[in-house]
Amino acid sequence: MPISGPPSAAPSSSTPLGVAVLGAGTMGADHVRRVDQLVSGARVVAVADPDEARAAALAAGIDGCRAFPEPLAALDAAGVDAVLIASPGPAHEEALLAALDRGLAVLCEKPMVPDPEAALRVVEAEAKGGRPLVSVGFMRRFDAEHQRLKALLDARELGAPRLLHCRHRNLAVHPYFTEEMLITDSVAHEFDAARWLLDQEITAVQVFRPTAALPEHTGVNDPQLVVFETDGGVVVDVEILANGGFGYQVQTEAVCERGTARIGEAHGLMTNTAGRWGGEIAQDYLTRFADAYDREVRAWVAAVRRGTTVGATAWDGYAVAAVAAAGVEAQRTGRRVPVELAPRPAPFMNAV
């Protein structure tokens, strides 16, 4: 059982924030590198993973960092002021509740938890503690292009938004990737981005599939088209392609009253040679959103040191889980499925 105690105090201005990283896979290792090498005012003091050798390999190059096979042991390690959760989604709830019970600030990679019931338990536990401690790792909120689009929409420079067209394409996915994960792990990003960009809640979801025969090598029935509605009357469509075979692309176009705005074209280096022109396509999310991840973790560390949170909240994590549950049902049945949200806990009614 977690050990109850008073809220953890933020370190002094001269003391680095001690971070425990839970999960030593691709995402966890990237965050360990980021906190250790790129983020000022913080240091990694603990790494936890069931594969203790993998955790030990990450901790070995960092002075004063210890490796643990159990996440709760890492939370109780000396010098831990905050927690970065990058373990698989099913392990998140226990770690989140344990961190909240200890008064530790958390940056939790998405999905916050796999289902809305568990997500609501996290929201309620945070509210019971009386102050927000959870930030959820929807990194697009820290991407420069997404922030520019958000500012344009907020200012109504093109009038009110009417439609959002989104494309989310992957090079390939792991063999364990399921059709439901198209919604819960991939389109979850668009659910959050749309809510944030529009400042509106999602009210219903529908999923469409091409009727052509599925090539056997892809493993999942894709691409799929996910269409959702908001309480502000905006319609959003998302093309999700898990096994595109050419690279990683995230694009969004807002259609407004007096014009359109598009991001994600990724026009970097362009070449012209032998009668052809071309460029490069990022191969994965860590490359495409490297700067966004850096900005996110820097902002989180600064916020924790001030005693606040930044980015997506536990409520946002819950809302996305509720929309994803409706999306999975829509995917399964082919029906338009309404989204049901619980009442928001009073302490965070005005949270942004």
C-alpha cells in the first residue's frame, strides 16, 4: 500500500528537482536522456522497470541515480520530488495513485490510463488532495506549429472554426498493435488536440472503414476515418493510417468562416536534381515531435518548481479516455456513439 504523507515540497531554487522515471522502454529512455542532458533544474534520481537490467543500464551513466524493479520503490527513493511515468498504460493507475498519495507531481505519458473508469478514479484522487498535481503527456500542446494554430483560432483571425481535417500516419506498428489501439493510442492525440485547439468538448464519435479487402501484411484494418462532433458545433475528421510504409505524418487543417489554416507540412530540406524535387519525411514520433517533447518536459519541470502544473490535466486525460471508449464502441458497431462525461470535480471547475 502507498505510504500516506504530507504533500512534497518543491525544491529550493538552487536544488535540482529530483525525478523518478517509471519505464525504461523507448519513451522512458528518451525522457531519461532528456532530463539528464537537456533540461536544467532537474536530475534523474531513480529509474524503475520490471526489466531491472534495462533500468540499471539507464541509471548507470547518471551520478546518484538508482535502478529499481518496482515503481513504488522508486517513488520512495531518496531525493524524489516528482515522477515521470512512461511505463505501459495498464500500469499507470497504480503509479498515479501512489504518487498522488505521496503528494508528488506527475508527468504521465498518454494514455493517462486505459479506460474512463480508472481515469475518473485518478481525477477524484487528485481532487481529494486539494491541488492539481497531474500533467498528461499530450506533447502536441507544446509543438510550435500547434501553438501557432491555437493562437490563430483563439484570436478568431479567420472567424469561427467550422471543420478540422486531420491526418495521422505511421510508418508501421508493432505486431501487438490492435485495431482498438488505433483509437486509444493513436487518435487519442487528435481527441486531445481538438479539445485544446477548439476549447470544446467532444460529444459523439463515428468510425468508417474502406470496404476493399485488407492486405494481409498490415495486421490491422486500416486506414480508418474517425469523425467526431463537438459541443460547439465543429466537425472533426481524422484519417488514421497505422502501416503507411513511408514515414510519420501529423497534419491538421482548420476550415474557418473566412479562410483555412494548415500545419504539419514538414517542408524542411528540399532537393532539386535530375528532373525531380523532393524532401524527407520523419520516420517516427520521437523525431517529428522531438522539440515538443523537450519543451514539454522543460515547462513541466519549471511548473513543478513553482508548485503548479502545465499542459493537459488529469481531467483532460479522463475526457480523452471517455471519448476513446466511445470511439472503440463506434469502431466495433459502426454506429454514431455519444460521449458521456461525468461531472467535473468542484476544485478544478475553472482549471485550464
